[in-house]
Amino acid sequence: MKRILVTGGAGFIGSHLCKRLVENGDDVICLDNYYTGSKENVWDLLKYSNFELVRHDVIQPYWAEVDEIYNLACPASPIHYQNDPIQTTKTAVFGIYNLCGLARRTGAKILHASTSEVYGDPAIHPQPEAYWGNVNPIGIRSCYDEGKRCAESLAMDYHRLHGVRIKLIRIFNTYGPKMQAYDGRVITNFVVSALKGEDITIYGDGKQTRSFQYVDDLVEGMIRMMATEDDFTGPVNIGNPGEFTMLELAEKVLRLTGSKSKLVHLPLPADDPKQRRPDISLAKEKLNWEPKVPLDEGLKKVIEYFEARRPNF
Ligand code: NAD
Ligand code: UDP
């Protein structure tokens, strides 16, 4: 039985990961300060003796004897990470600093959830890991983007200086059940608005693109990355190369929900990346991984999830 620490385990992705690890028979500590996550997300796991829930902020050091660490603690949606940008930078940077210290002392492997945001508004398309990115260092997204870039940098220095076993993944836009209805992310905004018959808000002309990955595919990629050989640090892109404009996404959501909601255009937020699609050649080669769930299929699951929660959103 492996002892596994999942920081941010009560969040959207973390709760799916915890479930998979608990079902696999691992001994899981789910650590969270509930900034954007909730106990509800892991309610179903509390009955298992190999699951433990700890309230803690990764900005402060944490001590536990563990074999593996998945570091997911960090708000991910723009409205959440911009709500308290100083806290976001501290979470990203002090979080990985404290956890690398823990990994060094315990000899644990540490997988860090980095992001496609390290590529900023990319000038290279699709984005391979070798691309260094195009990030505004002083903009409203930089608390997150630069926080995550600094976290990658710190993790690699712990690897080079102290031999800490680091695994970096760069996650592209991920969606699925347990996202918060009002997290401001495009999939939840569109699905919730469509189900309520409210206007669907397209920021800008809606021609910007994103590549959306279903959460189960991501969790599989994370577990495969953790299992790679010790000298393989990544970074590895984990995402679905299917690329859609926001207008195409809105049309899909309208079709799948049968909603009569209207599309309305709102101003594009500052520094909003124009395009994003992962080059996943490295994940295919090193992890023998590629995503399996097409967007339509994943969207249906999200729609079912929110439909089942009516009228509580
Ligand atoms: P989320 O907001 O649902 O989950 C983040 C979790 O971290 C929450 O439970 C939150 O309460 C917790 N947290 C935040 N600050 C903390 C702190 N200081 N101490 C302890 N816990 C803290 O977001 P998510 O979508 O599940 O994202 C999880 C991770 O994956 C994040 O690190 C995010 O940057 C990364 N990521 C997500 C996406 C995506 O599309 N969802 C894309 C790229 C990267
Ligand atoms: N977006 C949109 N309408 C919304 C929410 C978001 O058009 O109601 C756009 C947003 O401007 C961005 C894309 O959808 O271009 C993805 O936004 P999200 O916040 O989900 O993710 P990120 O920008 O971090 O990739």
C-alpha cells in the first residue's frame, strides 16, 4: 500500500484523483484549505479507512511520511486565482517549496500540476514542451502563470541540487463533473447558462481556441506520469489535442442541451490567450498515453451532472 499525499485533493481534479487512488487501495491523505474546493467533493470517500482529510494551507510546511505527493493545491479558474492574486502566487511558489522540502526529507516522488498557462498567449502552435512561452509577467493572469513557472523552476532546482524525484505535467483545459457551477470557466458558464435558459456569454469574437480534456483522461495521465522512471522529470503536456473555438463550443452546448439560450458577446478579458492546443507526442512516447473521451461525450456527462443538481445552482 503506497502512502500518497494529494494537495488540493478536495478540488475538482484532486477529488477525481483521490477517488481513483483510494479505489486502487492506496493510503491517501487529501490536504486542502477549501479555498475553492469543498468537503462535498470527497464526501463519498470519507467512509474508506484508506482515506484521510486534512485541513491545511500549503503556504505553511506540512509533515507526513509519504511515498508519493501530487501537488494540485492552487485555484485554477481565472476568477478564483485573480480574486486574491498574492495568495495565488504564494500558494504556487511556497506550496511547491514546502512540498519539495517534504519530498527531500521523505524521499517521496512529487508530481506537480503545472499548466498550459506557462505558454501564455502562445506564438507557436500547437505547443510542444520545448516552447518557452509568451507570458505577460505583470498582467492580471501573471500571478497564476508566473507562479506556476516559478514552481516548475523551483522543482527542477530541487531535482538538480538535491536529487528530488520530480514529475512535471502541464495540464491543458480540463473539465468534468464536480466543477463548480460558478467558477467562471467557459464550460461551466456555457452549460449552466444553457440549462437555465440564460444568455451564453462569448468573450470577444469567440474565435479564440482551447483544447478540452475530460478529467478521467487527465487522471490516467497523472498516474502514468508518477509511475515513470526516476530520472524522467518531464515536463509533459497532458491535454486533448481536439481544438475548438468558443463559438463552436457554444453551439455544441446548445445542441446537447436543446437550449434556446442566445449568444451574447462581452469584452475579452486582458491577456486572454488566442489559441491553445497541446502537442502530446512526448506523453504518447513516454507514458503510452493519449486521451480517449471526445468532447461531445464528456460534455454530456457534465450536462447530466448539473441537470441532476437542479435547482441548486
Ligand atoms: P480547483 O480550484 O477545483 O482545485 C484546487 C484545490 O486546491 C481546491 O480544493 C482548493 O481549495 C485547494 N487550494 C487552493 N489553495 C490552497 C492552499 N494554499 N493550500 C491548500 N489547498 C489549496 O482547481 P482544479 O481545476 O481542480 O485544478 C487543480 C490543479 O490543476 C491546480 O493546481 C491547477 O493549477 C491545475 N490545472 C488545472 C487545469 C484545469 O483546466 N482544471 C488546467 C491546468 C492546470
Ligand atoms: N470564455 C467565454 N465565455 C465565458 C467564459 C470564458 O467566452 O463565459 C472564454 C475565455 O475568454 C477564454 C476561454 O473561454 O478565451 C476559456 O476560458 P476559461 O476561463 O475556461 O479558461 P482559460 O482562459 O484559463 O483557458
